[in-house]
Amino acid sequence: GNSVTQMEGPVTLSEEAFLTINCTYTATGYPSLFWYVQYPGEGLQLLLKATKADDKGSNKGFEATYRKETTSFHLEKGSVQVSDSAVYFCALSEGYSGAGSYQLTFGKGTKLSVIP
Amino acid sequence: SQTIHQWPATLVQPVGSPLSLECTVEGTSNPNLYWYRQAAGRGLQLLFYSVGIGQISSEVPQNLSASRPQDRQFILSSKKLLLSDSGFYLCAVEGAHSYNEQFFGPGTRLTVL
């Protein structure tokens, strides 16, 4: 079956530091890959996505590149801010599940804390 | 654009009591809907999904159930809550134009005492 593995948190960084959150996946086909962000007390928001190999998703200064050869989708940001403190989830969708839906498989999440 | 409402926002219930959480969606028709639970330190667990009125698929066995009485309404229920049912419950809708994306509601924080 499909699976997503994220680096264990929590991750604590100083403001303006460089961020990397590792994500690797296992899938039988050619999945789409996502990063979701969850701010304290809120639901999940889609941060960025990539639908095929070598695609780069980007949003709000965050980037992730779909690497098929290493089955990875690492999240990066060059200079984090306090407002980036949140839990980040890597996820994949392998498309139509055959039951009328497109199901997502999530990693366990990585908590990021940015201190001034 | 799609909007997802969940209520209540927070709930504290005793063990053995019933549960009803509601999710409603605006801005789309015939959506695929999902219930997830987020327990502390365990990531997101898919509980149920629905592709239409009265159609429910269960992903994990548990004492929870789901129903879809209307096109844009998805309800999560239990007859008798357990301590292990505590968590953050999220409703999600599949994107109307990007089928493999999901958009999440604000969630319900359930504490079972």
C-alpha cells in the first residue's frame, strides 16, 4: 500500500533560518504529492503540490520538488518567520481509488516552532 | 469557491454518551466528503468517506458511524463514546476542479472524560 514518511519533529528554528522538512513516499503508481499546513487550533490548508516528476510546487516562500528517483518531496524555505510556526503534513494521492474517490495518504506531521 | 463548516468547534463529553458532529459544504454540488481524526502524535487517520447521499465507506473499524442525509451534509456519530475517541475531527471535501486535492474544515476538538 501507499505510505508517507516524514522526519520526526518537533523542529525548532530561529527566525530567518533555513528550513528543510524531509518527506519520502511509497506508492505503486505515479502519485500527486502535497504539503499541507495546520496552524494552531485550525484545520489543514493546502500549501503546495506537484503532480508529476520534476515538478516544483511553491507558495509563500516554501518550495518542494517531486523527485521520482529518490521518491522524495522535501519542503524547504530559505528564511522562516515566527508566523510559519505550524504543523506540516506531507501527503500523496494516487488518483482515482476505484471507489469513486481520490484518497489522500498523510504523513504523521512535523511540528515547526520558529523563535524570534 | 468551496466553504466547509463544522460544528461544534469544541465538545467535552462523558464516556458512554452519544456524539453527533456535523459538516456542511457550500459552493459545490455532489462532492466527495471525508472524515478524518487527528489524535495527539498520530497524524491524520481517514475514518469515512462518501461519494453521494446515503453512500458511506468505512476505513477503520470503530464505534463511530457516518451518515450523509443530504448532498452537502456529512455527519459523524457514536452511540457510546470511549476515552480513545478524543481527538480533533476534520471534515474535508474533494476539490471541484482538482479532483485529487482536498480542502479541510476548521475541525472539532472532542474531549471524552
